Amino acid sequence: MANIFGSLDSEGSVFRDERALMPEYLPEILLHRDAEIKELALTLRSAAKGGKPENTVLIGPPGTGKTSCARHVLRQLSEYSKRALPIYINCWELSTRHAILNKLAISLGEIVPRRGVATDEVSDRIAEFLKKEKRVPIIVLDEVDRLVASQYGEESILYDLARGSEVFGAPIGVVGITNHEEFLTKLDTRIISSLSQHRIYFKPYSPQQLKDILGERVKLGFASGALGEEVIPLCAAIGAKRGGDARVAIATLWKAGKLADRKGAKKVSVEMVKEAAQEKVEHEKLENLEPAEKKILSIVEKGPITSGELYEKIKGEGVTDRTIRNYLEKLEKLGLIETEIRADKGRTRVIRRVG
Ligand SMILES: Nc1ncnc2c1ncn2[C@@H]1O[C@H](COP(=O)(O)OP(=O)(O)OP(=O)(O)O)[C@@H](O)[C@H]1O
Ligand SMILES: [Mg+2]
């Protein structure tokens, strides 16, 4: 029987279990990715017997299930065999050779003091451990292009890992994940061939596929009957329009649910989905602004202002008239401000915040 306290939690809410809608939630079933999952499993299968897995790169636009599929396959592999040791690294968080080697050593159970251990020594310890223990680490390098983008030549870690068998004298598997396949061309040819023995492509989801994915998630996350008609198709259409992105589709639905709760509504409506989508787009726009653009916006937010007054306020902080004009143009294109030439004010430009 359902727990009484559990059911109280969702009382007065359209949600059954909001956690199922959160970005880090890994569903049991990943719909429409059977082929990609199988292909990845095939490249890694030899690790289960202590052999060398093939290195693979997963490539595709945002929200197409790359990270989820990698986590799913690695979870299954480690349940199937104690030999394989999955290690997940996000290269936005750990972006130096030293940090990545440390994480690897720690995952192998080595104790590495935060400071004072030279990278080469960490590397030696890893090699020693691997030879002794006969376990096969499979290292997922998510957002791997980040290593190449960094100006410090951190991609040398890719060389160490991709040719792990030679460098550490033991088999190692690497699964790179990226939105930008072209990053590979910036690498040394030897790294390219060993890192991307396989490339698995993730295509944008179609509206129908997004509907299926949302349908599964709704069963877990929402109370029954909490969604109005056409809510799922609309969220799917929004995700499809934004590049076949399941993250956008799910996040829009989640936000619409929050709106329903805030309004005290029993059902999520199409209007709430539209409002949620609008809010989300606005939020993303603001997040991606440069500091100077944010500054301009914060000034304009206080009330309409002429271009002359605005220039006076931000000039002298290393910005020129030209750059200010560029910022204004961009903010206007994003629909965050509007500018108007006022004849009554001697043809000056007046800037105001919209939305
Ligand atoms: N096939 C699927 N079935 C169920 N949920 C999915 C599926 N694909 C993606 N999702 C969900 O969509 C969201 C985004 O997926 P994921 O993080 O795997 O995308 P990604 O390709 O790694 O995106 P990015 O390139 O932006 O990192 C997650 O919340 C995930 O649970
Ligand atoms: Mg990802």
C-alpha cells in the first residue's frame, strides 16, 4: 500500500514525484536509442573480460541523450562485470591534466593529497595499480572538446588516456562526448585515430519521439489526470523546434507544472506551457549575456534612458562608443530592449527595457 506520508507530499500538487523531471534523473528506459546503446556496448564489451575496450566518441547536438546513454551503458557494464570500472568526468569541471589524473587515481582507491604530488607521480601510481589489480577503467570524458579549447594544451591528457595501454601498461577505455565533432580535427593525428576508433552519432529527436519520451516521464512525475489535452504534444513541438532536444521538452513541462502549482491549478494547461517556454527562453538569453551587456541591461531596467546618458554612465570602463552600439544592437535583436529615435528630444535615441 502507498505510504500515507508519501501521498501527503504531493497533495495539492500536479506532481507525483518531481525528481523524475530533474535534469540529472537517469530513467530506466531510454526510448529510441536502442541502436546507439547497443553500438556503445559492443565497443566496451571486452572490458568485461579484462581486455582493451575500443575508444569511442559520442557526437550530437544538445539534449539528444548522449550523457544518459553513456551512464546507462556503464551502469549495466559494471553490474555485469566487476572488472570494468566506470569513471565519469565532466571536462567543464575538471579541465586540467592534473585534475583528471587525480580523479582517476582517487577512483582507483589511491589516496592523493590535494597538493604536492607531481603529475608524473600520480601517473606512476595509476600504472602500478592497474597492473596489480587487473581492473579496466572506462573513462567517460563528457564535454571533451573543452580540453582542446583550453589554452594550456590540456589535450595531452587525451593522449595519455587514448593510448592508455602503452602509457600505463594496462588496458583503459575512453568514451568522449561532444556537441562539436570538429574539435577532433584540432588534435594530433595519432590522438584522433586512437581516441575515435568509433564514432556514434546522436540525431535530434523527432516530435513523435519526444512525445514518447515525455509520455514515459509523465507516468513517473505527474499525478494521473494532471495534464490538460495537447500539453505533451506542445512540449514535444517546443523541444523539436529547439533542435530535437529532450532536455528542453522535459524542462518546459516541468516548469509548466510548477506554474500550475503556483497558480493553485489542478491541471497543467497549454497556456501554462506557453508561459513556461517564454520564461525559459528569456532566462537563457540573460544567462548568455556578456558582463557589459548585463550592465547595460541593469541600467536600462531602472527606466528609459537616452543613448547619450547611457554612454556617459558606462564610458571610461574600457568600452568605446562603437562597442556600446554593438551591445545595444545585440540586446535589441534578442528582444530585451527597444530603441526609438525621438524627434522631440532633438533626434536622440531613447532606450527602454521590454518584456
Ligand atoms: N531517449 C531518452 N529517453 C528518456 N529520456 C531522455 C532520452 N534522451 C534524453 N533524455 C533526457 O533528456 C535530458 C537530456 O539528455 P542528455 O543529458 O543525455 O543529453 P546530451 O545529449 O548529453 O546533451 P548535451 O549535449 O547538452 O550534454 C535528460 O534529462 C535525459 O534524461
Ligand atoms: Mg551531455
